[in-house]
Amino acid sequence: AGPSRGRGCAGGMMRDTAIVLLAVGALLPGGYPCPAWRCGGSHNGTSFYDPKSDLSLYPYSNVLQVDGAGISSSAVQANDGTVFVGGHDGYIRVFRKQQATSSTDFWRTETTAWAELYKSPEFGSSCQILSTPTILYGTSSDPSVYTVVFSCGRRVVAIDGSKNTPTKLWTIDLCDYFVGALENCEWQSGTSSPVATTTGDVIYLCVGPSNRGACFALKSADGSLLTSWAQNPFPSSDSSNMMFTSSPALLPTGTLAVGANLGGAGVMLFLDSLTGLRDFSKGEFKLQNGVLFTSSPAVLPDGSLVICSTDGQLHKFKPDNEYEWSKP
């Protein structure tokens, strides 16, 4: 296992209609049951594992049946055990363990069972949800309340996932922030997944894959732009040749890291999460022409960062953003 291709948590394409959960809740810090790269409890691109960890220790615990929808999005699980995932049919799905009433109603697990709590076609059948949702904590004075953010195509949707019946909070069209003729807006989130600050007040999302890609800082309260960013989105909408195909990651230092393709070569970008300004203090790490970043960066427990490139190399950066090594 390694950093996933554009997903919030690592995981392969699931072409059948099932979601496999892993029984690891008691094994991870803070009780976050997500044994995958880039899926720390804060949902900001951190990983609980170093490359030497044996990921074979985590057994399957259940399978959730999904009717008629392929799945490329990785599932995420909130503190209360609720599971969120997107499908190829544009539907958001929410699952929660409940008391089983019939052996045919649910996929049974002793006296409780996983039930599909919520299903909503937020994006429509023409938009396949490929990215992984992120969970925001700290958005309310009530610690049991949390927000879940999904992206598909050029739209972003936030729901209150903590209610018995999840409710939509807001939805935005990223192209509403495009400067220029709307028909020229080609922004698509694709497999790039949103990440959030630990306080849950800001969401970061990078979109492409056109050569006019952009990274956004959005307020979690309503999806509006964070005005403190020098360029929001980054780079400015009239820039060209910048393409984002990975998810961003938020480092403990407050730096936003994302792999980009600039002029046919992969480049590692480090942005100040408060201002959106690019950090050149450690120079610029750029791959050879034709070698690209198509995976997402993962932040390791010590604050360092790893990311893969299309030539099969794994690249590591120190916690201060300085390049450290590349290995096949």
C-alpha cells in the first residue's frame, strides 16, 4: 500500500457493489477506524503508518451492499461509527449500524446490522463521485456535530452527517469563482479529494485536470472563498499550464502540500494555508520532463511527506518542506 492516486484514503477501484469495512477501531490512536494511507482522524492527509508497517493485520469485519453503483471513492467513518461514501451514480450514501429487525433487511452482524441510513442524488447520474469525502469536526460547540464534504465534477456539497437523517448544509459550483467566460471553465475535481483544518473551519480542494487547474480555500460554514488567500483560487484564473491531479495534504506546520504538473513535468507545491502564498524557502522540487505526480501526498507521523511519481519513484520531504530522498 502507498499514497493513493488522488483519493483521500488509499484503496483500489471497487467495480462490484460492496464496501468492505475493517475491524481496527481499537488499534488506532483516537479510535479512528481507517487503516489506510492519508486517513488520519483529522482527515487532512495524515497517515498513522510508516512505510514499514504491516497492513495485513487488519481483518475484514463487514461488507455493505450497495445497489447498482460502482464505487471508486474510499469510504470514511466518523467518530460515531457512521460511514460515508460516494458512488458512480452521483449518489451520496450514508450507513450506520442499527438493531437488526430481519435477516433480509441488512447485512447481519450478530444482533446489529449496517443499514443504509441516507441516499441522495446530490450530483446527478452524469457525475461519478471519484473523490473521497472529508469529515469536519469543530464546526459546532456540540462535539457530537460534524460536517461531511463531498466533491464531484465542479460542485462541492456539505451535509450534516451527525443527524439521524443527514441534511444538506450548502452546495457550490466552483465555476462561480471563475474569472472569465463561464463556458471556458474546465475545473473538475476528478479523483482529487478535499482536506480540512483540524478546527474544521477551512476546506482545501485542488481541481483540474485542464491546464488551468486551481486550488481553493473554502469556508466550511457556507463554501465561500477564504478572503485571506492572496490568490483564491491558486494560481490566479488567468494562469496556464498548471494541472492538479492529486489531493492536497495539510502539514502540521500549517503548510498545504500538493503535487502539480507544470509544463509537462511534476512539481511539488507548498502553500501557506492562511495566505495561499507559495513557499520557495527550500527551493523548488521538479521532476524530469514527462514524469508526473498522479498520486496524493501523505503526511507521516513525524510530519514528513511522501508522494509517488509516474516513473515508480517514491519521494520524501522533511517536515520543513526540504527534499530528502527519492527511491524506486
